[in-house]
Amino acid sequence: MQRAVTTRKRTSLAGWLTEPTLAGMRRRKALLGYLFVLPTILGILVFTAGPVLVSFGLSLYKWNVFRPPTFVGLENYTRLVSDTRVLVSFANSARFVILAIGLQIVFSLLLALALRQRMATWMRYYFRTTFLLPFLLSGAATGVVLSYLLHQEFGVVNYYLGLLGIPRIPWLTSSDVVLYTVVLAYLWQFVGFSLITMLGGLSNISSEVLDAAEVDGASGWNWLWQIVLPMLSPTLLFSAVIGVIGGLQIFDQPYVMTRGGPGDASRTAVMTLYEAAFKNQEIGYASSIAVILFVVILAITAFQFAMSKRWVFYQ
Amino acid sequence: MQTSWPEKKNARAGHRAAEALLRHSRRWLLLLGLFALSVIMVGPIVWTISTSLRTPAASFSLPPKWLPTDMALENYAEVFARIPFWRQIFNSFFVTLSTVFGQLCTAALAGYAFARLDFPGKTLLFWLVMATLMIPLQATIIPVFVLISRIGLSDSLAALIVPALFTAFGTFLLRQYFMQAPKEFEEVALIDGANQWYIFSRVYLPLAAPGLAVLAVLAFNGTWNEFYRPLVFLITDANFTIPLGLNTLKGYMMTGSISVVLAGVSLSLIPVVLVYLFGQRYLIEGIMVGGLKG
């Protein structure tokens, strides 16, 4: 009985909130709003926003986990610019991103345009489903499967190329070839993803506009450059931004396929970071690599948005 | 020489026929090309499944056989003998389902608040959340790793789950769905005497169901396939998730049979393929909604 009495007696704060007026409801909604965003805001502060700042801080320390950290200023950064392995891995990542993202956008755009052609519904469904299928696999599974298929001696791919009279390609064992192999593996897995993005973008353009220009007898080339690409430019920008952010962080497939080898030929920036932090336990040094990677990604994204004013048209 | 009228007509008809033929053959070439590409996309997966059923001796056979030949199910048993695969399957399900459930809860609450509740500082907080979308995992992994070890969670499944319970992308996604729902429903519910929680959970949450499905499918695939964070946070075999297990299995089998490894790969595909079969619509919608953001 005691409990019933205390719950009925309301404190002034509770009264302020439960007031059966519009103002009371507005207050209740505001409080509910804060409560609802609280988990997400806290989680993001603790696990995303906070750690970024900490990364900047850690990059100024020398810290090998077992010994207490010592402040070294910019020493990690001066070491970084003369560390060939780091430089090579960043160069690899840059080459990978330019090739992989460029080809991904071109191929997925062509595929999306091809799927616009007249064909039976089941065919369109079949192509869309099969092209997206590799996207379902984990990077690890893709790496395992492709490394068998691309084996120089026993691989299925070289067998079929052999039938066409092409000599065996050292996909994973030649330092001249391996980065292209990583690009191909990326394309195999992710071209379907951006195909869907492109199809989404195309479906936003009214088909009258696309078809009318086609009927007007615009040549295929003009039609592509003057109608399709401008109208699709927001989607292209999105694909480029997402692609670069993701591509600079590529790890799973090349790690499983090559572990960065042969030599350092397929070592990406993230692999160097991983080894510095979690194999060599050089937390401070690895943080400086993380900071550089972050700054590079931010700079490229900002650059893409700045340039987009010149070529992206929003309807 | 002047061509007579019927001849002209014939020429024109012939021209049109040629044009139609060209159009047709171009269309057939296009379909043929698309079909060839689809074979390249599906081929490796078919090869994986059929090779996983082959005896180790036949696993590297060339020319490749595309249909299963031996039905060597012992490869599948071998996976479980080599690595603690049952444990890893359990771990993967545990991590994935917890993460999906957690993300649905936090993102539904935050997405609803950002879409439909008014409170001071809302816009600022929303842009704070959006800004973190640009932060790559790499820029946070080291401090998160240090934090996880400090609170004693390293080499545990909680290390994977806890930081993944919050999602800026999911919040953005569900906010879109809540914004599409009509405002009038709230007024009707208020007249019926519903409180704010009821309005959220019984009126608007069901309306956002497609959005929840999209987030669930995307989060399921993303978490199930995750490799980097498990590699960093987990040490013991028994705590591994499936992608890490496959990586070890590949290492063990370097010189041995690839059929066993491919059996593991095939098993790892079952859940995502099932989710794809039943949730393809949502996966595609999710990728497209992501694209419209740009």
C-alpha cells in the first residue's frame, strides 16, 4: 500500500513533464528525443568521434604497449616519410584505387545501360541477381576462392586462357601482375554493388527524357555524354566518393590472397597499419599511419565535392 | 541513271530490313555479352560448391568439372575436425544477430527522434552523427583496440559487438523512413489518448518496417562477412568468427586438399544466400537509398 501512495504523489519535475497541455507534451517529446538519441550519440562519441581525436594524440607518442608512452612530437611522421615500406604501400593503395574505382564506375555504368535495353523481365532479374551474387561473399571467402582459381599452375583461369592460346599468367606470384589481380578481384566482388547504385540513379531519371533523346536521333555517343552522364552525375559522384573511401581501406581480399606479397607488391596502406599496430605493437607509429590515411581520405573527399560543383547537376 | 519507283521502294525496304537486322544482332550480341559476364560472376561460386564435393585427389583436376562428381561429404566432416567450426558458426551467429538487433534498436530510436521529435540542439546533433559517416574504421581502430583491452574485453565476442551497436548510417537510413510517414497519424493517436511511447512503438515503428528490414539485411551481411575487426580483436581459435576460421583453414591446407577449405567456404555462404533469397528486395533498396544520399 505504501508504494501506491508514493507513486501517486508527484514531484514538481514530474508534474512539469506530465502536465496535460500542449506545452507539457512538447516538453515530453523533447525529453523523449534526448533519451532516444542518447545511446547513438554516446556510442558514436566513445567508439568513433573520440577515438579519432585519440588517434591524433597517440600519433605524437612512442608507445610499444609494454613500456609507458613517451611524447616524441612529430617523430613518427618524420620516420614515416622515410619508411619505404609505408611509402610503397601508400603508392600501391593509390594505384589500386585509381584503377579499381575508375573501372568499377565505367563497367557498372555500361552494365546498367545494357540492362535498360529491351529484354524479358526474368532475364533482367537473372542478370541483376547474378551480378550482385559475389557481393554476398566475405572478402575472406573471395580471397580463398580466387587464390585457388588464379593459381599459376593448377588454376582454372589459366587453364581456360591456355585454351585461347594465352600463356600462364603469374597472377599472384609476380610483383608486376599482382596489383592488377587485386583490382580484378575487387571488380568481381563489387561491380554488382555499384551496378545497383547506377540502376537506382537511372530509375530517377524519367525514362521519357532518356527515350526521347534516343528517338530524336542523338547518336549513342552524344546521348551518353550530353544526356545520361549529366543526369546521372549525382550518382557518379556518390560512387566515386564511396569507392575511394572504401578502396583506400581495402584489406580482406589482398590479405587473404597474398599477405601483401610477393615482396611488398600488393601491400596496401591498411596492411602496413595493421602490421605496425598489431604485429609490431608500435601503437604510436601505427597511429600516425592511421592519421595520414584519414587525412588523405578527407582531403580526397573534400576535393571530390569541391570539383563536383563543376560537373554534378542536381535536378 | 534514274531508278524507277518500285526499285526505290524495294531499296528502302531493303534498307529498313538491314537496319532491323543490325538492331536485332546488336541486341543479341549484347545479351550474349551479358550472359558471358554472368557466367564469370557465378562460375567461381559454382566451382566452389562442386569442388567442395570432390575427393582431395580430384580437387585440382583440369579441365575443371562444373558438376559435383564424387559427392565426397567427408570434406565437410574434415572442416569440423580441423578447426572448431561449430563454435565459430555459433560465434558468427551470436555476433551477427546481437549486432543486427542492437543496431535496429539504437537506430530506430535515434532515427525517430531526428525525424519526428523536436528538441534543442537537434540539428547540431544530427550533423555530428552524419559527420562520423566520413570517418574510416582505420582512424579509430587503434584507440578502440586499446579501450577494449583496458576494459578486459579483448579476445571476446563482446569486443566485436559493443562498438558495433551504434550506427550513423542506420540512423540516417531510418530517419528517412520515419520522415516519409504521414504526420496525421500522431494527431489521431493523441485524440485516442495514446502517449508518446505508444505513438513511437505502435504507430510509426510498424510504418518504418521496410526501413528496418533494409537495415537488418545490410547489417547482417556486413557483420557476417566482417574480417578486419575480428582479426584485430580475436586471438583464440574458439573465439573466431567464420571468415577468420576460413583464413586459418586455408593456412592449414596450404599443401593439402582445397576441397576441405571450399567446403568451409560453401557452408559460410548458406546464411547470406538465404538472407539474399528472402531479402533481396531490401538489400537492393538499401544500396539504392544509399546512392540517393549523394
